Amino acid sequence: MIVFFLFGALSLFWTTNVSVTAKGIYSTLPLAIIPVLLSQYSRFNTSDLRKTIRVFSLCLLLYFLACFINATILFFKDHSFSHFFYHGLVSLFENNAIYISLAVAVCILIGINLPNNTVKDYVVIALLGVFLFFLSSKNIIVSTFFLSLITLFNHKENRKKVLVISTVLLVALLVLIVFDNPVKQRFIRELSVNADFVWIGQDFYNYKFSGFEVRLFQWRIMGEMIQNHQIGIFGLGLYNIDYLLNQYFSYYNLYKGYFYINFHNQYLQTLGELGFIGLGLLFWLFFKAFRFKNAYQLVVIMLFMIAFFTESFLSRQKGVFLFATMYSLVFSFLNTGEEDQKSAINKK
């Protein structure tokens, strides 16, 4: 991760906007600082991981409580249920629901995979699941659901855990499908996709993109940037691709509300900023993760890999901090586990 940060910092030498890239270096500092800090804590074991996740989970639940109270107050003023879902729910702190969803999902996936969970642990996980539902991030909800299923296959010997997780997942799925709710409506809206027009259209004046369509359109734009030789081996510099994206939005006559947004895809964002080398380094970070032995380590990395397809998490400092923290925690635990195994072998 530090190598990835350093390459981003080096882009200061070829960026077309030094001030923007300098701000980007400042925003991505946690990628270098957090691994160094956690490396000083040499004995990070399962108990430490459990304590960390418990504290983080309780903080998120307190956050949920504050947001829910605020949403209730706003509901009594205008009787709009939108205050309870998606960005409306976290408007109290002016946060992005997708970033909070990722933090919640990480706690859920690590929590259900930790051994020897108590009833209190399962209650916390269930409440986090409710919070995730209200946050309404489609990609994170689906990813968490299927990665939780992977957990079931990993814990066949623990019938109690399999029963609890299976029951919770089944109830959540039935609620989502059977009852009309804003989350279900968000999924239904995504079923209407005009892929041909999005891929070859030339004028998008007053065209209302769905979430999937705007991301598909940005894949098209990245392809055109590469064809036009605007993106190469090194990219345009850290945090210095959005101006070019806006030029394409203007050329295709998009509604002004779409301006000043990023690629909403970390892989495309990295490719634009740091070129093919930067994208390769990002893939290398994930490739290293596949040597993990424990399920909760693997599912967390898989969650980030999937989430990066729909959001540029490393373009916001809160996303950088979350990724750097969780990735470093996973590696700290991995290294401790390997040392414990070697010590056990030597004792034999």
C-alpha cells in the first residue's frame, strides 16, 4: 500500500495540475501512515481484532441511532420516508451513504466470521444489517449478502452459526422482495437500461441516467480517452482526471448536475490518474490478499474489490482512511498468524 501511495506522490512530476495533485497526496497520506502505525503493534491476534470490530460496530450503531432520530424528526415535519433511506438517512452529518455502507458491511462480514461469537455479537450484527438496509446501497447490500453465503460454506462444522446466519439472510431477503420499500424500488429502477443509447448516443440533453447507466457511460468515456491517447502508462496525475471527465460530459451535452463527479469506479479512476502502472499496483494489492487463510480476511478484501467497481473510494479521504485501516488490520493479523504458526512448528 505504501508503494501505491509513493507512486501517486511521484505523479507530482508529470501531472498537468500540481495544486490538485498536491491535495491528492495529502488526502491519500493514510495509505502510508496507517500501515506504518499498525506495523508497530506486533502481536495483533483474534482477540484484538474482535475488540476492534466491537468498538467500531458500536460506534456505527450510535451513529445509526442519531441518524434515525434525526430522520424521525424530519419525517414529522414533511411526512417523507426519504429521510430514513440512502443519503437522506446520513444527511445529519452530511455523509455519503455508500461510504457508511461499506464500513457497516466490513463489520458484519468480519463479525460473522470471527469464532466463538456470543448472543450479543449476533444482536450487534443483526442491528448492523438493519442499518445496512436503511442505507440502501444496492451494490454493498448484494455483495454483503453473497459474501455472507460464502461464510456458510466456511462454517459447515458450526451448525449454530450456520442456522443463525441462514435465518437472518432468509428473513432479510423475504423482506426485501415481498414488501414494497425504497430499497426494492432502487433495484427495480436499475432493471430499465438503455445500453445501446448509452454506449453509442451523441447527445444526452435531459437524459436521466440510472446508476448503472451513468457508470456504463463512464466506461465508454474511459475507452475514448485511451483511444484518443489522453490516458497512457502514467496517467494524468493523482486526483487530476475529473477535469477531463467533465470535458467529455460537456461534449456529450449531459445535464449539468452530472458535472463535477468522478468516475464512480476506483479502477477507472486509478487508470485515469496513475495510468496502467497505477492500475497494476492496485491489482497487486488485491492479488496479495488471495494468500489469506481466514475467511474474514478474504471476504473483506473481496468486498472492497467489488465496491471499487461502483465508487471511487480512494478519491475521498474517508474512503482512503477506511480502506487503509481495514487492509492494514487484515495484514497485521495475517502476519501475526504466520508468526504463531512458525513458533508452534519450532516448538515441536
